[in-house]
Amino acid sequence: MISGATLNATTTLVLERTDERKLSPRILELREKIHNEEYLNNAIQRIAQVISKKLVENPEELKLRE
């Protein structure tokens, strides 16, 4: 679990250990993958491609709303 608190414009992040026996196999698999640099680079590349495609296909959809 992640919890945060704001103190003097600084955010403190507290990570609590999770009992891995209670986690699904998929979560455990993803935990391993995020420590793999090649996996992360490929994931970032895929995200960039999706965003680029959206920008080309429908740039109006991605404009900031006020």
C-alpha cells in the first residue's frame, strides 16, 4: 500500500510490505517485469507510439480542457 503526506511542501512516500502469498500470480509476474530494463523500454516505446498515433489521428481530442 502507498500512502502520502504533505509536510512543508515535501511529499513523504511510505511503502508497506505486502504479503506476497495474498497476491495473484499476474501481480507477481508484473512485479518481476518492472525490474527488467528491456521490458520497461519496450513498454515506454509502445505508450509513445499510441500517443503519437492519437495525436496524428485526432489532435483535437488531446487538447487540454479549461
